[in-house]
Amino acid sequence: MFTDYSLITEEAKVWIYPSSRKFYPNELEGIENKIKTFVEIWKSDDENFKASYKFLYNRFIILVADDENSPLTNADIDTSVSFILGLQQEYEIELLDKMNACFKQGEYVQYKDLKDFKKLLKNKAVTAKTIIFDNLITTKLDFENNWEIPIEESWYNRYL
């Protein structure tokens, strides 16, 4: 059942899907409607299940599921991954590639594969202070406190 994000507990599970490109202005309303509709019907037969989403920087899809009173099954997770796979195909984007780096350059969010990101670090095009998105976090608490952090404070710091 769709629940306002602010009402979801800090222990809720989070999945972050970074898009390989920014969504175009003519795609924004459609993609957000699809995400909200999915969250509304995801486990809709379970009145104890609470889920929400965020769609940030026209690039990140964040699904949030409070499964404290209604545990998620493998089938429930498979349903969400199938939804994401459908979006990938429809919008011709990559959402499931976790071997990439998303970081801020000024007001823009950049998406680079890890090999290219390492080159940027080597060439000092990005620094230890550059804000990076840690898309591997798994809880709402971590999302709110540790998603956008300097590279030096992230797991990417091993490449500095």
C-alpha cells in the first residue's frame, strides 16, 4: 500500500536505481506515474505492507518498503525487479548496473562506469571532496544520512 514517505520507518528497506541518463522532460510525468502506480499495487493484498518512493534529480528511482509488519518475500522482490526491467526496456536506459558511479559536478549529476570514474580520479577531474551517491545503501536511515557524501567518506575512497 502506498504510504507517504515521511510515515515510513527508518528501518525500511531501500533500493536505489540510478538511470544511465537523465530522463527527458517529456518522460518525467509518465515515469513518475508508473512508479507511483507500481508502489500502489505492490503487495496491495496486504494491508500491513507500507511502501513509498522517491524520484530524484530526474535520474534516481528509490523504492522504499517498510516490511516490519509484512515481510517481503523473494516473489515480492522479484516483482519489483521485473517492474524496473520493464522501465529499462521502455525507456532504453540502464537501471540495474551497480558497477557505476553517480556523482555531482556542480549542479549536474554524472553517471560513469567504474573504469571511466577511476580515470577521472586519476586525472583529478573529481576529488576526495566530490559528492558521490552511494547506491548500495539498504535502509531509509542510511539513505537519508549517507546517500550523498564526499568520495573520501564513501566506499569509493579505495580508488583515491
